[in-house]
Amino acid sequence: MKEIVGRGKWASKAGFVLAAAGSAVGLGNLWKFPYMAGENGGAAFVFVYLLLLGLIGMTVMLAELTVGRHTQLDALGAYKKLSAKWAWVGGMGVLCAFLIMAFYTVVGGWAIKYFFGSFAGAANIDFGAFITAPMEPLIYTLVFCVLTWVIVFYGIGGGIEKASKIMMPLLFIFIIIIAVRSCTLPGAGAGLDYYLNPDFSKINGEVILAAMGQVFFSLSLGMGCMITYGSYLDRDSSLTQSAWMIPALDTTIAFLAGLAIFPAVFAFGMQPDGGPGLMFGILPQVFDKIPAGTFFAAIFFLLVIFAALTSAISLLEVVTAYFVDEKSVKRSVASVIGIMGIFILAIPCSLSMGALANVHVIPEIAAMNIPAMGFFDSFDFLTSKVMLPLGGLLLCIFVGWVWGTDKAIDEITEGGGKSFPLGGIWSILVKYIAPVAILMVFLSGFGVI
Ligand code: PFF
């Protein structure tokens, strides 16, 4: 294999947007968003999600891309360059990438198992037995890790961008096919009703925190991923355009995922209460009953693999860029160190479904709505509900008050050359509204206010 030297750059603007949208569109959209919406009030949840997306998500997206393009460095390096005292916030982002990848690669591995299993009928796989077994899921996790690593090894333009340019358009086509199939099944209406009928009585502090965590997770924000991707941009790229296009693509796919899943589940009289198991435990049984179900199941799980891969490469890139920029390690070595560390952390996550089910990393804290959790759930909880929103909060304070929105706007407008009519509003959002909103959601989610 040919060694990739230097930091690398996106080869085209469209390539960057696809890669960044690829990072955003992932298991969060296909696996988490539909079951969270279904459980937490349907359209009411979607409404809260969209509100937080507009208020916080897009604000933080633009801030991260700006810091990245300005510094042309990895997450830690970017903070350090602008203010040495803040380097640890970038470091927390790199740590977060490890923790997310630890459970992300496990679910990515499940998708690979289901893709191959779909040819013989994915419904024949006993989901519970499969994920609780010690060895088999780990082998699939390893396969997923290797696939992720190969793409990152080939660098920004040659690996990540090329892979995203192939996988993202296919993913889009596949999800439309599945959503149309699902919505046209007899009896699909009950699913649409469940998914879209707003039930505002379900909305409370905990649900709002879950929605905010989902905004950060789904948009790949709060851990320097968009700083890293932004750092491979040339100065003449439009950051404001990216800051709305990436969330728009991400939200469209998340919404389509719900349309793909719920109508089909209800059409066959199944219960959508599977939570995280919805995609693996219930959907294959639905496909089993659809004409040409094997075809639809294979397409669906290939779509899941593509979505998971384009996100996993961005997470591994956060780690790789850190080693390349901060430790002057070659990309090949940096990416190997990263993926090895990730796989080691993935082992207890996978085992926490079975052998280590009773090992609690986080104990129950009833007063703060926190249940006892094993490795997999703890890493998910710690990243989505704590580290990402905290990272986002700190980023807003950093850009708003330490680096300064004037300097950020100067970067966004390329020294005043480009227009940014919403600059004034964005400044207020970064400095006041987003941080206060994040803090309030935090406190109410954990039962403090
Ligand atoms: N956005 C991805 C998803 O929705 O599945 C997950 C993710 C990727 C989170 C990259 C954070 C990140 F930096």
C-alpha cells in the first residue's frame, strides 16, 4: 500500500459536503432517531429536535467548521493554536471519538452480519442469541474496524472523499426505495400515525435532553469532528452553505428512516417497542413477509453499512488527525494506533450484551434519572448526553468569548469578501442563546431544575 504523506485536502467542494454529510448520516439517523421519536411522542419529539437543531445544531456546526478551516489543524491542535489553555477541550473530543467508536463499531458489525444473513433470510437470525454470544459479534466488529481503517488509510481526498462519493448517493437511493415500499404496504397508515402524530404530553426535561443529545450525535458535533473535516478545506469554500446543507441532508435521511421503518412494522401488526433492537430484531421479520423481501433486506442492511462506515471514518479521522498533527506520526501508523485502541474498547462493549451484562460502569443515580449501565450503554450515555453537549457548550463559549465572533466572522466572510447577512444573529446565538439553552437542557435533563 502506498503511504499517504502530508495532511491532505478535499479534492472538491461537493466531495467535502458529501463526506461531512456522510459523517452526520449514520446509525444515529437509521437506528437511533426512529426509535427515539417513536418512544418519545412522535412528531412532538421531531418538533423539539428541529427546534434544537435550528437553535443549537446549525450554530455549532458553523462554529466548528470555522475553527477548523481557520486553524487547519486537528481538534486538539485547533483549540491549542487559538488559546493554549483550551487544548484539553479538543483532547476531550479525541477521547470522545474513541468512546463512540467503541460501541459504533459493534453495531456496524451487527449490520454486516445481517447483510450477509439477509440472503438466507435475516429473520432466521436470533438477534438476542447473536449479540449475547462472546465471539461471533466480535469478529464482525473487527471486520467493520478493518473496513473503516482501509478508507482512512488512503487519506482525505483519496480515501474518505472517494468512499463518500460512492456510498452517499447509493444510500440516498436505497432509503427512498425502502421508504416508498414501506409506505405503500397495506396498513401502513397506523405506522405513520404512530410516527407522526404528536403527543406533547410525553415531552419532559429528560426527553428534551435526549433530543439535544441526538442533535449533537446526529450532526457529529461537540467533539471536533467538524473541526477536523473543516481543517481540510480551502479558504474559498462557503462555510455558511455547508452549515445548513449538512444538517438538511442529515435531517432528511433521519426522517426518511422513520418512514422506512414504522409503516412496515405496523403493516404487519408488530410492536415498535424494540428500542435499540428495532432495526435488527423486528425489521428482518417484516422483510420476511414482504414479496421480494430478501432483496429489500439486503438493500436495507447495505444502506446501514454504508451509513455506519461514512460516519465511522470521520470518527477514526478525528483520532488519526490528532496523531498526525500533534505527534507527527505518519497517517498509516496513526490510523493503525487509532483503530487498535478502538477495537480494544469495543471488546467490553460487545461483551456487555452477554458475558459482561452485569458489570456496571455507571451505577444507578435515581435522583438524576440515571439508571445503572454496562459498557455499551455507558459509552453511549456518556458521549451523547454528557460529553457532546458539554463539548458544544465549551465550543460556543470559546468561539463567542475567547477567540471572538469578530474573528470568526472574518474567517467565514474571508476577510469581508463574502456576505454573511445572518452574522449578527449567529453571534448572538453563539455567545448567549446556544450556551444558555444547552446548559438549561442539561440541568433539566438531569433533574437539577
Ligand atoms: N453522526 C453519526 C451518526 O448519526 O450516526 C455519529 C457520529 C459521527 C457522532 C461522528 C460524532 C461524530 F463525530
